[in-house]
Amino acid sequence: MTQSKSLFWFCISFIIGISLHYIIKIPHAVFWGFLFVGVLLVFSNFLIKLPIKLNFVILGFCILFVLLGAMRLQASQFSIENDPIKKLNDGKEVITLYGQVINSPDIRKSYQNLKVKVNKTNSIVLVSAGLYPEYNYLDSIKITGNIKTPEVFDDFNYRDYLLKDGIYSVMVFPKIELTSKEHQYNVFSFLYEKIIFTKNALEKSIHSSFSLPQNFIIDGIVFGNDKIFSEELRDKFNKTGLSHITAVSGGNIVILISILLVFLLAIGLWRQQALYLSIVFIWLYIILVGLPSSGVRAGIMGSIFLVSQIFGRQNTSSRTIILAGSLMLLQNPLILFYDVGFQLSFLASMGIIYLKPPIDGLFVFIKDIKSDSKIKNTLIYRLKDLIDILSITISAQIFTLPIIIYNFKIVSLVALPTNFLVLPIVPFLMVFGFLSSIFGIFSGFLGWVFALPCHVLIIYLLKILDLFYHSWSIVVFSNFSIVWIVLYYIILFGLVFLLHRKMRQSF
């Protein structure tokens, strides 16, 4: 077995270990038994002189990596249970805490959320406060109120959603007192503060260059800020399957990277140039939206996906993505279960790698069309780009479908046509929206000039929303079991295996 294959199975074993301990909590007796067997198999190279001894060694390491995954999750669970602030949750007494705002305030319609790191601990508390007074990153504050465990709603597990980010306690509208606005910096905090300042200036520029609801849409597409949408506009995006274009989500980042690659190739760049530029653009985007943890994880996954494409080998791509996923799980194993963005970015990447080639094969008759006319050839090339966008969308959505159903309980019946019609204009909206926000800081007129193409494209986008927005455009799944997810992926992986074998035989 090659080194890359061995590493692949070690990563799979690590992920299995995390999953097993989450499901069944491996008993200590079983743990020590497997540890003994794993070590014995690893050293079988010196104890048993057989031609297959190497397989015993690899099997032994796989068992040890299963145990490593279980231990990593166990350590994470131990730190949660022993968090000093979590132990105060749901008490009747009023608690006073001193801490520092460690992220840009999350501004909603009628309130703001502050991530506060409590002094002399590593505990983070999520504080809900009124819109005024305004608070900034690194402000020192005193908060007085009741500490609570995050709620679990019927349709959303808010506790688990916060758990992955190391937040185990919330305070809802406590008394807040600003104790200091003097910020003490390290290199990272200084740079992060400048990123937040730049993002806020660019968002203000957008809102001065566009009117309602165009400013909300551009703000959402460029900076992933969809929290200020009206209920009607949010409902339109959800029911038409387009909500991902205004959110920094895992699946969105991977699809966006793939569409960006098609766009750069379409304007005449070489493939390697397009791959490197896509990585640069996507990280600039993630930095400008404030380096959200979900966006960073999706950016890592997408970048690994693009880098592996440079080597041009499908098996290299999938193994590299699994290695990247394992390293992220080593840092935070909770994202495997509680971070939908991580799940979607991983599955969307795998879908594009494994399902896109068979889907492309369905359109091979179009890709083989050639003409002596330059105009016809140009149209054929643009048609091929649209087919690439379509196959990217279909493959990513098929691989992520059950996760979307399980977490969001709905599926849009019109997502495929709406994405096919809208995704080609998203890069243009991002580019011109971003340019408008930059030039709008220095000149209102220049901001308006670069905003003009966006106005035309947003009118088109709103027409698509209105055309496909109907009560029948979604299916609601009130009870979708994990069993259905497992069954879906077993059937899907079987079909993908058969399709690839048929493609190899045809080749």
C-alpha cells in the first residue's frame, strides 16, 4: 500500500474514532483492549515474519488512529464539562463578569450579539444587547445578569450551534457597562481590527450607493451579511433555493470557488493561473467578511480542493480534502456534528470531484460541437461554461441534499433552474459590488458608476425571485431521520462507483 493510501486510511480511522465515541462512548475496558491490539499489530513487523506483515502494521495504526479520534473528542467534552462559567448556568443569582469583546458585534434588526471572553478564564459568553450604545472589537465591558444555557428550539438546536464555537453560556439583555475603550494589541488583533474597520467602511459605502432592497442584496452577496434582510426577502431567497448566495456558508464557498474558476477560464486565463487567482480571491473575500470561523473552514476546504486540481488527479483531490478535514477535526472535533458549514463544504467538494465528471458525460455531445464561424464558436464556448456551472451546481446539491433537509427541514423544488439562471451573474455582482464599495468611499459619483451594472443585474435577480417564488416551490420535511441520510449516501456512493467504473470501461 502506498504512503498516500496509508495516510488516507489513517484519516478515515481518525474520523471513525470521533464518530464512534460520539455515538456509543467507548468504555475504558474496550479502549485499553483496542490499544493493546493496535500496539501489538504495529510491532508485528518485528514479531511475525510473514509476507503480509505490512498490512498488520497498517491495521494496527488504523486502530490507534480510531482511538486517537475518540481521545480527541473525549478531551473536548472534558473541557466543556469543566468550563468554569458553564457551571454557573441557569442559577437564580445575578452574576457580574468582566470581559473583552473578541469579535465584531453581530448586528441584527433590533439587537446585537457580543462574543465576550471572560477575564482570567478561557470562557466565552454570548451577550445579547440593544443596538445602542454601540460596542467595538476589543472593548472591555462589565456585564451583570443571569447566565443561561443556550436554548434548544423545536426546529433549531441553538445550544449545539454555539457549542462548536466554544460558547456554552448566554446572557440575554444584561446590564452592560463599558469599562475601557483602550485596546491592547498583538499582531493578529491589530490586523483583525483593521479588517473590521475596512469591512464597516465598505458596507457603509454600499448602503450609500444603493437603495432598498438592492443595498441589502449587494451587502449579502459581497459580505455575506443576510441578517438584515426583511422577512419577505429572506423567504424569497429560501423558497427559491438561492439563500446560499448571500451567506458565507460551506457549500456556498465551494460552489463559488468552482464558478469563479469557470469565470476566470472564460475570460482567457490559463488553467493554472485561474486556479491560483481563485484561491487569492476567495481568501480576500473571507478576510473582508470578517474571517468567520465557518468561512475560514470552508475556505481551507475549497483551497485544498483547488490546489489538488493543479495536480489533475481525482484520487489526489479526494485524499487531500479528507486530510484537510481530519486536521480541522483534530483542532475542533465538534464541527463534525455541529458545524453544518463544515459538512456542506466537505460534501460539496466531494460531489464536484466524483459526480461532476459523469454529469459532464451527459453533455459530451455539446462539448464536441465545433464550427468554422467565430461567432458560433464563441456561443458554443459560453454554452460550455453554462454547462460547467450547471454540472457544478447539480453535483454539489445532490451530495449535500440530505444534510440540507435534516438541518433546514425544507427543499426547494425550483433550486436547480434558479441556480442555473442566477449563478452566472454572481461573480459580476461580487466584482462590481466590491468595486462600487471601494470607490464609493472616496467618491459618491464613482461608487454610483460602478453600481450601475449591479442595478441591472439585481433587477434580473429580483425578476427570477418573483417568477419562481410560490407556496408550492418548497417541500417541508417535518421528520427526517438519520437513517434516511445513511441510506441515501449508501445508494449514492454505490451509483457513483458504478458510474465511474462504466466511465473507465468506456475510456
